[in-house]
Amino acid sequence: MKQKKMKQKKSNKKISIKHQIGYFIIYIILFGTIGAFIDYYAYDLISPWIFIIISFIGAIWATYVHIGLNKRNSKVDELEKTLEEIV
């Protein structure tokens, strides 16, 4: 019973679109960098477009999961706040 109430409280908090875009930017940079390293060491055996598409899909998925879990004290949140201060 208590868990249902706690889940309802978590789902009531709405994350703004600005924060969602910030999360997406952090994740696209992360996945893009990893994809670039893999592509560099693949020596053109694999098309770079595959890594671009996988990075984009991975960033969307990671953003969706991060927002769904509703955790507010992770390293990504700190990076997003720093990004928000810069912009």
C-alpha cells in the first residue's frame, strides 16, 4: 500500500521540457563519443552512419528511461545543471 502511494508521488512530478532536452544532449554526447571511438578503431570496416543512428536511438532510450525512473541525484543530473548554467 505504501509503495503505491510512493509511486504515485513520484509520477506526479513533471520534468520540464528544458531538462528533458538537457538529458538528451548529455546522452547523445556520451553515445556519440563511444560510437566515434568504436568507428575510429574499426578502420572504416563499418559505416559511420550506423554509429550515428545507434547513438541517436540510444540517447532517446536513455533519456526515456532516466525520466521514467525519476531519479534526481545522479551524475547526469549534475551534468545537466552545469549545461543549463552554461547555456
